[in-house]
Amino acid sequence: MSTNTDETKERNEEIIRELRNIVSQGDPNMKYTKISEISQGCSGTVYSTVKMKTGLEVVIKQINLTEEIRKELITKLSVLQEKKHLNIVNCLDSYLVGDELWVIMEYLAVGCLTGIINKHCFYENEISAVCREAILDYVQKYPKNETKGHL
């Protein structure tokens, strides 16, 4: 086995240890029922799912962790779990299941913004409305003098 492979394996194990500190414990299969596959990408598969207890439709993004795991995954997951915004799809929970990270997100029937942008030509007023709504929460949290230089 090469040194590069050993380094990758050690880095992956370290990242998985860090992920264990921020994900929920337990078996998400006991809480969620998969309905159908929505999409499949290079990092994993997204499923339409129902939370058994409430009937709430959510999505589960199952990210394969058998390949090289990037450290940014921890940062992204931490930010997703910490930050909640009325106008952005929010992370509801996350689990480690075997060799996968399951990220439970709010369900958005119309799809993701990237998909909408790729199918629809936006006018300037529509682009400005999307941008405004995306930063609205940030601007409301900080007075004008504190946001100077941050936007």
C-alpha cells in the first residue's frame, strides 16, 4: 500500500471522527421512509422521504464516504446545521449510516435554485428579488455600521 493511500485513509478516518461529533446518533431508517429517488450525482443520491412521526416530506442526501473525503464537508455540514433562513432550504438533521453521510433537508417541490436557473431565463428584477431574499436575514441581524465591508 502506498504512502499516499495511507495518508488519504488516515485523513478520511479523522474526518469521520469529526463528523461523528456533529451528526445525530441513531438509525434514520427508523424515522424516515424513502418514497423515491430524486437525483443522483457524483457525491451521492437524493431521495424524497417522509418523516414517519409527522408525515412531513423531506429529502435525504446520501453522500458516499468511501472515496476521498474533503475536509470542507465538515464545515459545510456545520454551517447548514447552524444557520437557518426562511428563504433558503434548511438542514434538519444528519446521520452517519455505514459508509454514507445522510443529510436531511427541507423538501422543495420546485427543485433547487440551480435547476430553476438552468431552465428559466431570469430578468433583472427576478435576480434582484432572489438576491434580496437570500441576504435579508443577514442584513436584519446586523446594524448597518456592522455590515460595512461584509456585503
